[in-house]
Amino acid sequence: MMLGAVCGDIAGSVYEWHNIKHFLAEDKLIAFNARFTDDTVMTCAVAKGLNKALSGIGETIIDDNSFDDLISKRIVESLVEYGRKYPYAGYGGSFRRWIHSSEHLPYNSWGNGSAMRVSYAGWVARSLYEAEHFAELSAAVTHNHPEGIKGAKAVAGIIFLLRDGESKGDIREYVKKYYNISFTLDEIREDYRFDVSCQGSVPQAIEAFFEGENFSDVISKAISIGGDSDTIAAIAGSIAEAIYPIPDSIRKEVINRLSDELKDTLIEAVSFAIARNKK
């Protein structure tokens, strides 16, 4: 739980500006110079914000908008806190300005940042409604464009449904309410180019999950199309982790590249999600 997005981010980090169009073997996925980027930092930040909010709410299952202001406030606080602690993680210009602004107002972004940081919403949720609702709240504090919200909701919803035992076939049906994925990676690989929009990268990440046969294969396929490699792989990895185990060798390489604070955030997030879903 929670490490899939980080694995994809770190694996894809060296290819974001040096795209490749081929597959990587499992033992080549984590390059010697691979590092975590804003995808990992913001994934941790959203998890921390949701944990703070839900801890204050108690055991209540969220089924309406009663706690939206509290949840949004805690997410904003965490995004700002982590963004300022890790200023060189690779944020886009608009988000960098948002971190250092005084009001922290949403700026109508349709970028894939909302989808790359959302995975914890799918893990901590007790229902599909919660998964999608937490995703929307985590997106809307910055990415309040309909496409930004849609990308986040799709990813969190998929993770929750896979946790709940749904098959890839079931997920294909679910995804139709968000995206018409009518392509294969082989069909788009040659011509696919850098695209930071949700609508231009989230469907591709989801398709990598559909086509992958194990965790490493999903990440390799996500990177193989080029484009915004770390983010596409982070999204694909966050989904893949719900049904595929992360190889120990990759897990070790990834954890060794994280700061102690990010490790602690992940551990706390996992513990909280497990406890919340046992109640």
C-alpha cells in the first residue's frame, strides 16, 4: 500500500526529459541516478492531509459534504508544508507559485498532478463514494478544472474497486464513465509525445495497467510510451500495486532513495488506512 506511486515516480524520473520507446527489464527499472520527484512528495502530502482530517472526524463514514471544508483545509496545509520542505522536487510553475502564495486558491488546472498524488484516497476510503469524494477534494484545492477532478477520481476509484476484489474487466467498465480508452500502447507509442494534461496522460497510465502482467511490467509499459514518464508510471504504479506485489528488489531500491520524513509519512499512512478499514 502507498508505495506503488513512489516506485513508478522513481523509475520514470530519469526518462521524463529523456524518453525511451522500449521496455525495461525488471532489474533495469530503477536506474542508478533515479530519484523521487514531486509525484512522491505530493502523494505523501495528500496522505498526510487526509490522515489529519480523518483523525479529527473520528469513525464517521463520509457520505455527504459535511466535512469538506475540514478535509480541504488539511490537504492544503500538507501540500504547502511538503512543497516548501522539498522545493526542488520538480513542480510546475503554477503549483510552485501556489505553494508560496498567501491565499492558496485553486487555479483551474487540468494537469496530471491531481492524478499522480491521489492514490491514498483509494486506500483510506471505506466506500467508492469516499474514494471518489476524497479524490475530488484533493484535486480541487488546486486542480479544480473538470479534467483535473476527473483524473483524480478515476484513479482513486480504480484503486478502491481493485481493493474490493473487482477484476480488470470490471475496471474497464468502471473507467468508461471517465474515459474512452480505445487504444493500445503499441498503437500510440511511436507518436505519443509529452502531455501533462490529465486527459492526455491518465488514460495512457490506466492502459499500461490493463496491459501489464505484473507490477514491473506495468511500470515498464508505462515508461515505454515516453511523454511525462515519471507521472504516467506513478499513476500506473499506484493502480498496479492494488493487485500486484512489488518485487522486493524494487521495493528496497525505492525505499533507500526516500528521506526519513517521507518514509515515516508512508508508514503512518499505511497504519492509519489499515486501522480505519478495520472499523
